[in-house]
Amino acid sequence: MKQIAHTKADSIRGIPLDRSVAFSKLEATTLAFEGCTAPQSWAFSPSLKRVNINVGFNAGDQQALLDRSNAVAKFLQHAGMHAPNLRTLQIRGRMTDALNLTVAGLTQLHALTIQGNCFLQADTLAAIAQFPALESLDVHASQVETSEFEAALLTSPDVACFPALKNLTIRASGELLSAVVAHLPCATLV
């Protein structure tokens, strides 16, 4: 099996697996809505290359939304440590502090899409700017304050920003866009 998608967790919760990694050749995982809380053994593989997440934005039960975001953070933290070929991540929806922190640590990514709008934090964007292999970034950063982004970059002044970036799609204020462009290496975008 090369890819799997979970949109509901109830259908598999409680079904025991013989191993902690059921699908050793799994390369792509999609977790959407309630599927974000699927047991890790049903979605993880050390061969994982691509992860697509849709936590959702509005849920009748806000705690359920937060629980999904935190479950995704745990899943991605494990994937970041145990899936060395993880290269592509797409996130849509509510991002908790835990999810922001986890994304900031996924420095091996080559392509990243975040459509979290007001939930993306300035320090997360600053950390992403310093990912050494990131070639493609598609991000909604409308609520990120430029001063907070700049301050977060100052915590690692010797690290290059966007060193490998070739494709950038960003939704942001003009001020933040200017700050991001100011940190791009010359002639980096294609």
C-alpha cells in the first residue's frame, strides 16, 4: 500500500494491529477532520514522504477541533523523527501552539503548504524561513505581524533565510510580504 486516507477515526479505533507499523511501504498519508485522530499505526510508516492534513476550521465542538490539531502535532512529531524521507507537508485548518511548534521543527521538508490563516504564528514562519532544503512554500500568513516575524528571525541571525526556495505563494500584508522578500537570496525564485 502506497497511500492511505482517514476521514473518520471511529471505524478503525479499537481494531488491533499486530505491529506498531502496519504499512511499512506507506508513502503518503491524508488525515482529514475526525481522521486526524486515527491511531498512529494506521497512518504512519518510516517510508512516509508526503502528509496532507485537514484539521478543519469550524467545528461545533471547539475542543474536538483542538484535540484534532494536537493529535496531528503528535503524529507529525513522530513522523519528523522516524520518517527520514518526509519531504512534503500540507496543512489546512486550526493550528494549536503544539502544531505550530512541531511544524517549526520539520527542517527536512522540501515543500510546505499551510492554510491556517490566523493560526500560523510568527515564530513558526521565521523557523520555516530557515529550513535548509525548502524549495516550495505556499502559506497564508495574513495575521502574522511583521515585527514579530522580524524579531523571531533575530534569534538566529547567522542562519540564512529561504536558502533553497524556488517557488513562493504567500497571502500576507504588504508589510510582511516586503519583509519576506527582503530576506530572500538574490535570484532564488524561478
